[in-house]
Amino acid sequence: MEKASITLTEAHHQMLHAAIEAGEYASISEAIRDALRGWEIQRRVREAELEDLRREIQKGIDDIEAGRVVAWDPEAMKQRLRAKFAQ
């Protein structure tokens, strides 16, 4: 393991000590490592979500290029909905 020195705000320092005193962690290092694992998972999830979004955008681009998209007329949609709910 590599050692690192970090500077914490007073609030973060107190939060770490509270977690240790509550028995959640044996040391500040353990708590920081756990926080970093959570950060890593969050980054992986965010990257997966971005990749899904990129795929969906590409599908839309592919649909446009293949001519599978029609112009949307919001006024016509409103009229259809009004007629549907007026019944």
C-alpha cells in the first residue's frame, strides 16, 4: 500500500471520528478506503449510464439517417388528445 497525506475540513474530520467512535470503522484509513470504493462504484455506474445514453443517441441518429423519423406536429397532437378526452 502507498501512503498519502490529505487535508480534511474540520467537518469531514469530525465525521470520520464519529464513524470510528460508533464502531463503523477501525481507523480513518479504513473509512477513507471505504469512501473511495463507493466513489469508484459511483464513477462506474455513471460511465455505464453515459454509455447507455450514447447508444440511445446513436439509435436516434441512425433512425434519422434511415428515414424512420417523421416530423412532429405538436398542435396536431394536442387536437388528437383533446378529441380523445372529450369523448
